[in-house]
Amino acid sequence: MISGKTRLLLLSLTLPLWASASASEPAAPSSAHTLIAALGHPAPAHTAFAEARFMQVLDRPLVVSGELSWLGGDKLQRRVDKPQAETATIADGEVTQERVGKSPRHFSLKRAPQLQVLLDSFVALLSGDAGRLQQAFDVRQTGDIDGAWTLMLTPLDARVAKTIASITVEGNTKESRCMFMQEADGDLTIDLLGVLASRMPAAPTREGLQALCRDTH
């Protein structure tokens, strides 16, 4: 069985992206293709992250922090430094999870087809391949690169939608600040990205993190 932590691996590997479109209409393909292609990042690309996962079965959120990396091709890595060191890597169709003092765990992406769909999608995002991204998500955007912007991704694949209801990325100009991953069961994961990661509160709340993400001062 694939753990919730593993499912979150791909969802936490989004690096800066942004675009502009109507709030009520899907992003125009020509605009999205042009902007995402122009703003893709060359590999390797790294960014700090701090993540709070709000689960209905827990009284307080689970908080971790570390570094996210796209290593080129279909290779993604998430290194957690706190509260305990661990690394998860997706490469060559396989997921590897490593913890100090324990033997590495490996499993094939064939065991989790929804992860393969998400892998394809986020590699498309990071490399600037808008066409590949739009094959997996309904992409809607508000704002523009000159100020605050929001990008919402809604899975088109029914297998992914059973786990993930939506993914929303918020940013300002050329800075991706936060990612909100709303799970289908009601749980919510919020990632602070880049320089904002160092501002994760000791006791985060949903409302407090939403305010922090939208505060550009």
C-alpha cells in the first residue's frame, strides 16, 4: 500500500511558475503555452520548503522542512531535514525512500499509476512543457506576472482525483510563494516555498499560513 507521505512527494516538488488568464475561464492554450515555456527552469533546480499537513484525524498539523529538487528528466527528489532526516527520490520509474539507520525502501511507479500521472505533470511544469501539463490538469489562472497571481490545477484523471481534489499555487511577480494541496478526503497540505520557507510558524494554522502567503511585504 502506498503511504500518504509518499503520495505527497510529487505534490511537494513544484518550483516557481506563473501566468495570467481570466478567473472564470480555463487558461487560453496559446497564452499558457507561451508563458510556461518561457518560465521553465533548467535542471538541476532546487528550492527550500516548509510544509504543514492538516489532517482531520490529528489535533495539530504535521510540519516538516527541507529541500526540493528537480534533477532533470523524470528525476525528482525531496530531502527532509526536520524533524528527522529522510530522502525520497523518484528516478527511472522507481521510488526510493531513505532514512538514517534504516535500509532503503524501493517500489515501482507501476504500483501507483496516479503517481506516474503526477510525475509526468510536474516534470512538464518544471521544464516548461505546458502541453504536457494540460493533458493531466484543467489549468486556471488569475493575476499576472507584474503582481500577485494564482494558478489552480484540477486533475483530469479520475484515479488522481480520488486522492487530490485540487492544487493551487500562489505567488508574486517571479516568485512562487506557496502551494496548497487539497485532498479529496478533506485533508490540506500547505507548502511555503523559497525564502518564505524560513517563516513557517512554530504552531501554524490554515488561516495564518494563507495570510502569510498573501503578504508580499
